[in-house]
Amino acid sequence: MTEEETRSIGFWGATGIGVGAIVGGGILALAGVAFAATGPSTILAFTLNGVLAFFTAFSFAELSTRFPQSGAPYSFAKKVYSVETAFAVGWVVWFASIVAGALYAVGFARFTEVCLLELIQAAGYLPPEWIHTQWFRKTLACAPVLFYTGALIRRTGGGGQLSTIGKTILFAVLILAGFWAMRTLPPGRIAGQLQPFFTNGAVGLFEAMGYTFIALQGFGLIAAVGGEIKDPSRNLPRSMFLSLGIALVIYIPLLFIICVIGVDPGVKIGDASAASPVMIVVLAVQRYMGQWGYWFVMVAGILAMVSALHANLMASSRVALAMARDRALPRLFGNTHVARGTPIHAILMSSFLVVLIVLAVPNVAVAGAASSLIFLISYGLMHFTAFLARKRSGVRAGIFRTPFFPLVPLVGLLGCGALSIFQGMRVPAAGQLVVVWVGLGGILYVLLFARQARIHDAATEAYHPEIGQLRGKSPLVLVPVANPATAKPLMEIANAIRMPHVGRVLLVSVIKTPETRSDDSANRQIEDAQRILQNVLSTSFSAGISADALTAVAEDPWAEIARVARRYRCESLLLGYSRLDEKVVSTQLEELVGRIPCDVAVLHAPTDWLLSRVKNVLVPVGGRSQHEQLRGRLLGSLLRTGVSNITFLRIVPEHVSDANLRSVEREVRQFLGTEVSGSFAVETVRSNAVVDTILEHADRCDLMLMGLQKHGRDQKVFGEVSLEIVRRAECGVLLLSGRA
């Protein structure tokens, strides 16, 4: 499927996801708690939260149009931060969406249980005992999870729109009926019910804001499915703002109505809510609409819970999908159905975890508070992410521009930060749960995902160099020069290794300390070094590569190269030699590789070889090694510049069976999918003559990439096989060594 074919959600579908996640569940569950904390000023608390939510939506809109991909906020973080930070963001947001889904499933079970009891009693029967049991409640909670799992697997939208439309209509009826009931009230009665407006001052207001901001966070779920929304530059911002607007148009009037006519005259809404915070909305509507109002609220509550469950299931599966495609979760979660385009395994895993929490966690409320805390922290981080993305890469056509930049993201960051601190202080167990979950994720990442995620990230950075700019990187490639004849091929490789636009190349010429102190000897060496640097700089300038130059004097050139690499914190060291088979050279290179903390690439090539002429690349592979990130970066650069014929060669002993040979090829393809984003070929060959087989395949290639062998814990050597191949190969050979 092409990118446009996978975008199957239109403007109203995207808006429905936001409305489904926001409207209903939050006000039903949290209005009573807010009224008890601050009284009628709950109206102001929701309004201020709405302003903060709109500020946050501005940052989300800018980021989602800049990066119109599924999996936000993870997909935003991976563009601007390191792969480790992005994993942490994705890991906790995935958990937060799953927990939110479990909360809404439990809420659905509670509303449904009450409705069933009312219906049974209205029919004149006694409710059976089993209807009050935990197993029945948990079965009720799991039912909509299973239903929407099947719906989301069948098609992208997943069928959540009907419940969203239904609950919106019901809430509109509640509001219209409330204003109709208020039409005959004298103004003094209305004003009296709103006094005192602040029952607990500014502290109570801030407390109510902290409790209820989560009721408006659902707009972020639209960004989580951004890769499936049509015309994202238009539909993503508009759907976010409209869904928030619809929520506030429902919330603010309904809160006002509840304050004025939802309680008996003389009774304050704060006192009534303190006595029954969970049922305050139901009781208030029942007071001015009678039994019809009661049933309207109950049905609206059921629809609100299932539509919010649907939105969170969809969003959590997209976060898992995005992480898996970046190799930060099991690869299986990154697969999509060929015809439907739905991430079946990511949906199944997210749904399984929702069901597991429903069945196994006795106190879902603490997990819910942790979910709320995670959303606040991640939303605050997104404000900072939007700020960094704008400062580092500016804006371009098709990107939504946050107004009053950087004031809006700054205010949003401070607001989300303050509310997250409040949430952590009010519910310490939530903060502890977040720490435990992050710790578990860190352990799993280091043990299972770190290596492949870093390799994939290096290749992605090379293939999409704008990521390096967004991350604020400025990596330095060190290139010692001694022979002008090797200048152009070395500069071409340096350009491939460095990060375009932001990476730098440092040329260094090392003058060996003269054996005699005569002025003529020293001057000749200085003139030679300057001439070499001038030739190399001219070559790099003509190739469009900017480079810095450095001349150094040292007794031991190898030690000086190591010193410069450490002094300037070079990311990579590139060397060019034509006699790697000489023992003295290979030994000196081995000592250099072992003493510097950076990637090393050593080029051995014919005198007329140029990287720009490379069409076919051969990569012999064996076991896993430390140079794979550097190799992935090189391959990503080659793919970006048009080299499409990449062949990975795996040699196995001649006695290997056909079944084992096919198994080896599958394993190689699966692993190399981490390194190469484009197409590539894999050849598995039975042979006991490793060198001859590699050279036979090298005859059809222009460049061969090989890794140094590891000898002992930290020492890397060229090895007899590598030296034999280098000595006999007629193509360019690039030997790679990853940092320790």
C-alpha cells in the first residue's frame, strides 16, 4: 500500500476520535470531585483547563503536521530526541493509553450493571445474586474490549463513530432541557446558587484543575493515528481544535446547569458533591428532567465509556505499531494486514493488556492516576519538542504554525508541568507506579531492544538526514591525510558517514617531529603538509563538502591522531591505506582502533576508485558485531544517494542441510531489516573456502563492507581472512569498527 492508500480517515472521522475520547467519561467521573474541591468555580477550572488544552493542541497540531505519522507522542519524540528518550516516551504513553482503556471498560461495566439492576427491579423481579459478583462485572468490562478489538482488526475506523454521535446527541438534549428548565428562574436565584464561587480559594481551584485536565486529553489521540488521516496538514489541526471545542461547548454549559438547578434551592453544589461525587451528574439531571433524565445520563455514560475505550485502544495500538517499526518493540507488532492495513498484532497485544489490567489489578484507580500523570508529563514534553523542532528546522509549507511562538508552548509547558507536579504530590502511588513501569521498560529495552533499535535509528538518520538537524546533532568525522591521491575517495566516504547539513569533517595532517632541528627540514615538512591540506581542501570544496583543517606536530603520528579524536570528540575516524597487508601497518591500526572511543572506517581501494561510481555493494555477514550502527549509517547514506543494489552474503559450512540453509536466510533477512530500510538481496552459500567465495562475489561489486574481528574483550584485529581479502580484492573495501 502507498502512503495515501493507508490514509483512510477523513476530517469527521478524525474529529470523531477526539470527541469519542473526550466527551462524556471525564465529566461524569470527575465533575463531582471538582465540585467538592472548589464549588461553582469548577466551571472556571474546566475553562482554564480548556485554555491549557488548546495551548497543548497548538503544539500537537504543529508537530503532527510536521510529522504526519501514527504513534504520537512517540513519533514526535523519535524525531527530536535520542532513541532511548523516544523509547521512554513511547513506553509510558502506550501504558497510559492502555490503562485509560481499562478505566473506561470498568466504567462501562459499572453503568451497565446499574442499568440492568434498574430494569430488573422495574420489571418486578429480584436481581439475581450473581449480578453483584466480581466475575460478572469483569466479564461486562471485557465485553466491549473484545468487540472493539474485532472491529479495529476488520477496518481502520473500527466502528466507534455511532457511539460517539449517540452520546453527543444525548448530552445536547441534557443541555437544552436544562436551559429550558432554567427559563423561569429569577436572576437572583441563579446568582445565589453560584455563591460563593470559590469555596476553597485558589488552592481549591488549582486542585480541581489537576483532577480534571485528563477529561480533555483525548485530542492527543488524533495525533496518535495521524498516519491514517487524509490531508493531514488540514485535517489534523482542524479535527483537534473542533473536538476540543465540542467538548467545551458541552462541558461548560452542563456544569453551569448542574450548579444552578442540579440541587435543591439553598443547597450548595460543593456540599452535594462531597456527599455523592460519583453520582452528582446523574442526580442533578434527574432533578430537572425526572426519570427520563436519569436514563439519558445512564445511556450517555455507557456510550461515553465505549467510545473512549475505542479511541484509546486505537491510539495504543498505533503507538505499539510505530515503536515496533523502529525495532523498539517486537517486530511482530509492526506488521499490518495486507488488504485492510490494520496492525492486527499491535491491536491484539494492546487489547490483551487492557483485559489483563481489568482482570488482575484490584485497584484500577491508582493506575488511572498514573495514566493521568503520564499524559501530563508527555504533553509538557511535547511543548518543548515543538519548541526545539521549530528552532532547529524552522517551518515550511504545509506545517501548521503555532501563533505567538514561543509564548504558547512556554505557557503550555509550565501549565502541564505544574499540574503533573500536583498530580504526583496528591497521589504518590501514581508516581511510584510510573517509576516502576519506566524501570521495567528500561530493563526490557537494554536486554531485548537497545541494539536493534540503535542500528535502525542510525540507518534512519542517514536515510533521513533532517532527523539529525532536528536532534541538534553536529557529529565530527576525523580524516587524517597524507596522500593527495586518496583525497577525493576519502572525502566522498566522509560525506557519506557524516550527517548532511549538520555533520562536519575535520582534516588533520600530522608532521612527525624532525630528527634534526635544522630549519630547512622543518620548513620542508610544513610546506608538504600545507600543500597536502590545500589539495584536499580544494578537492572537498569542488565536491561541495565543507571541511576544517588542522596541522599537528608529534613524535608518534598514531598517538596524535588518537589525541585529536578524543580532544574534538569525533564520532568517526576515516583512514585510507593501500598496504593493509603489511604487518607493521595493521598492528599500528589495531592499536589505534583499540585506544579511541569512536567508530573507525579504513578504506583500501584502487587508485581510480570513487564512491560516486559505486553501483553494487557486497556485505559479507557472519555473527553480530559492534560495527552494525556504522554499517547501517553507511548503507542508509548509500540508499539515499541512489545505490540500490545491496547484497548481503552469508557463508555456511558445506554440510548444512537445505532446511537449515533456508532458516539461516530467514534469520539474516529478519535481522538485516533493522539495518536497511530499502530493498536488498541475501545470498546464503555453502562453502568451506570462505575467502575464495567472498572474492568470487566481490568481482561483481564496486564496494565491499567488512567488519574487524574481535580478539578478546576490547581488542579488534584485521585478521588473516580480512587481510587476504583486502590483498586480493579488485574492488574498494571498507573495513569498519564500531565504538566499544
